[in-house]
Amino acid sequence: MKPEDATHQSVRDYITAKQAGDTDTTSRIVREVGERFDTRTTDGTEIAELGEAAWTTELGNQN
């Protein structure tokens, strides 16, 4: 998945961070999206899209 394919800003940010090898940011985004889902401040589309991005985006090397 490419950042421009994502419909949610959080997922675009996740993909960009993961491609850069920034695991601190990816972990924070996963936590924030999970919290929004748990409190029903987002529907299931954001977390589903994040899951797809997690599976299809390779972890880059952190410089």
C-alpha cells in the first residue's frame, strides 16, 4: 500500500513512518487508532485500513 492509496491521514502517516523505519511513530499511530476505535470515535474503516497497511508495508531502515 502506498500513502496516496490511504483514505485516512493516520494511515498515510503510518505508511510513511514505517517506510522510514520509524517504529516509535508507527507504534504511537497504532495505539491512537486503537484508542479511537475502542471509544467509538472512529468507525472500523480506519483500523481496517491500518491493518492492511501494517501487513503490506515493508519496514524501512531508520537512518
